[in-house]
Amino acid sequence: MESIRLELSNIEKRYGMRRVLHHFTLMAEGGEVVAITGANGSGKSTVVKLVAGLLRASKGQITLHIGATDESDPARRRRLCGYVSPDLTLYTELTARENLQFFCDVRGVSPQKIASTLERVGLSGREDDPLGQYSSGLRQRVKLALAVLFEPPVLLLDEAGLALDDKGVALVAELVVEQQQRGGLTLIATNDTREVVLAQRVIAL
């Protein structure tokens, strides 16, 4: 994988009159795992959404370089980030396979890795069941599958262990290690110590 450099410079984010982030700065590179912790409402999820290009900062600048290419435009970042979040909505009337197929179609990429990715997250035998029949933990595994399906340079995990059993939490750890070994960058927004210990650096908000 090409070199990765992400920089958030003096970021401020306001929701109306409420300021969540103030002069927030972060620099991270490929191969790193960075955890962002803090009390509820401190801005953990906001940081992840800003990097993913789902929110715009009120002030400050976000830059992302992959090799020599500037990928800072939010639309570009959205395509380069794998994203897990409680806010991520899947289609419950579709199967796990169909959900991943849909996102492949949207991105215009080959669906050839769908089967192996679903197997990787422990959904073999359930891939053709509608998500409406899934437990919350199994739905979280589908989110993980979607996040890693395209082998993204940047992996963003917001409460990735939510609703997962011990095997599921171990799966998150394995996916983080695989991302690191590929030279990818991982940001983890969490207060779960089982996820925090995966990071090389911890930023407390």
C-alpha cells in the first residue's frame, strides 16, 4: 500500500451554539492505530465523521495524502475510508450478501470479494438470510464486513465492538492487525478498554 498521511489542523466543530471540538489537531500515518477516547458528547464520533467526509468542520483543515496524491476532498475521503458506526444503517430487508452487493454496485467495483469477506467476519451460512432476522451482534459483523470489503487505506471504527460477544471483539482486533500489516491507518473511537489496547496512541478528548 502507498504511504498514507492524515492531518487534522486546528479543527473546530459546532452544532448550533454548542462547540464540540476546539483547536483539535491530529497527525497520523499508515501503519498506525490511534484510539480517541472521552466522555459521551466529547466529540469522539465527530472526529471520525469529519475524517470520513460525512461532516464538515466549522473551522480548520483536514488533509489526506495517499502516496503523492492529495485525497483531501470530502468526496474522495468518503471512498477511501472504511467506516463502522452506530449511525450506519443497513437494509434489513436485504441479506448480508445483497447489502454488500448493493455497495459494490454503488461504487462500481467487482463483487468478487463478498463471499470471502463474509466468511472472514464469521457469517458463513447466514449470508443469504435477511438482516431483519439477525441479532444486533450479527448486524455489527455485517458492518465490519462492509468496512473492510474494499481494503480501504483508512479504517474508521466508532464503537466497533458494540453488541459483539468475545469472539466478535477478537475479530475486531484481528481486522485492526490486518489493516496495520497492510500499511493502512486505523482510527478507533471508543471507551472500551478491549479496543483501546489495540492502539499505539491514545488521544483523550
